[in-house]
Amino acid sequence: ETGVTQSPTHLIKTRGQQVTLRCSSQSGHNTVSWYQQALGQGPQFIFQYYREEENGRGNFPPRFSGLQFPNYSSELNVNALELDDSALYLCASSLPGLANEQFFGPGTRLTVL
Amino acid sequence: DAKTTQPNSMESNEEEPVHLPCNHSTISGTDYIHWYRQLPSQGPEYVIHGLTSNVNNRMASLAIAEDRKSSTLILHRATLRDAAVYYCIPRAGTAGGTSYGKLTFGQGTILTVHP
């Protein structure tokens, strides 16, 4: 059984560009959550996908969007990148159930210049 | 979301017990108390969770106050591998509102373990 994987590991973009980050969930998990972690801060919830539908969203603007595919893998898209978007982006997969533990990937480090 | 208060940092020696406190005085009656930790350069990992009773697993023990306004994560014998940021997270256990089962991370406690 493979864990949660994310790609790419690191990414450098310039302001105004668009980026797509990818996440493969753990086998059998149909729920994927995305988090943004700025340096020195705790992760902040971006949104969650359950069975290919957005199931909840944190305080992030619409230029942060996502997708979930039939195999439950997921993408995070960020348009019109800003300098403050530089962060570690984490995805976590879980089984249904609000109290179930979330399994995190290693993250994608995005740097916006 | 319930607010949490944790010490910014704590230190321990290897093989000694560590008690990591968390205050969550605004917790609702149906919120579970989750603990996650984040080792350097890794994503967070689940440690333990509980509702009302004390809980034990292979990683740690969780002691929950009778009024549920605070809890303590107990590492029985700290190892160098336990050096991490520890997050205490009240988490909705029932549907409704805008919880979606999300994790709301605070600043956490940075645990340093000395050899």
C-alpha cells in the first residue's frame, strides 16, 4: 500500500503565472484536502474534495481551484500567482468520516519570484 | 473553530517522559481532540485523538481533562525522532456547519529532544 504522493517536489514560478500541483491519495481514500503552509506557520486549510466534488473551502480566493479525478487523485491550481503564494502545499487523504485521521504527503515547495 | 493555546516550545532529554499541554476552552461537546506532529521537512502525521476518555496507542497517550477544556499529550520515553512541532486540533465529530472535517492548525509546540 503506497502512501500519499505529491508532485513536483519543488517549483519556481514568477508572479502572474499559473501553477498545477498534483496529489495521489492513499489507496481506498476518497477524500482529499489541500493545505498551504507558509514558513514558520501551521498549515492552513484551502479546500477539500470528496467523490470529485468540492466539499468545503477555507478563506482562499477563487484563483485557488482544484479537481478530483475518478481514481481520487487531485490537482490544486493557482492562477495569477502572487509573491505571498510562496509556501509548502500539502495534500492529505482520508476515509469518509469527519473524525478520521488524515494522511499527509511530503508537500510541494512553491517559490514565486 | 475552537481556539487552542499551546506553549511555543518545550525541551526534553532522550528517554524521559514529555507532557505537552493544550488549552481548548471553547471546544464544543462533539469536537474530538486530535494531535498531529510535523517532523522537519515532512508533512504532518497523525498521533492520537480522543473525545472524553483517556486514550493510548503505540505512539503516545492522551489525557483529557474532565471538563474537556484542556488535554495533555504524553510521550512516555522521548527519542530524538520525536523532535517535531506538535499540534493540538479540536475537530468536529458531527456533520453540519462548515467543518468538513478540516484540520485547523495553530502555531503548535516545538519539541526539542536532547541526547
